[in-house]
Amino acid sequence: MAKVRGAIVVDIEACKGCEICMVTCPNQVIGMAKEVNGKGYHYAYMENPEGCVGCANCAIVCPDGVITVYKVKLKQENEKTR
């Protein structure tokens, strides 16, 4: 059975840096950038990408809907390549 890893994409220019996504993430994947976007807000980004499981909690709670979550299946090392 393949493992699943998640990934998020944040619309940087639309993010207002409310940090709700950070609090909701069970694996502390999301951090706030030191840089600011065009509106002057620190925006969310994947600080710990290996920890993301694609649960989508961050996207569900985002008040502006700027987070998209993807799930990617990873091949296990012991699977045979055909």
C-alpha cells in the first residue's frame, strides 16, 4: 500500500496572515513567512512539508479560502517497479 503525503498551496497575495491555519494543523506544518505580500501581511507557507498528511484542516478553516490541499501517493521502497 502506498503512503500518502499532503501538500498545500497558499495564494500568497490573498493571505491575510490570520494564523488560524497554523493553529488548526495537527502536525505543525504551516508557518508564517518573514516576508510580506503586496498588502503588507505575513503569509502562510509550508514550513515543514514532510509532516503534511493532506488532512485539509487548514483549507477548511481559512476564512478567505486561499489554501488548496493536494494528496500525493508515494511509492514504498519495497514495491516492485514494472
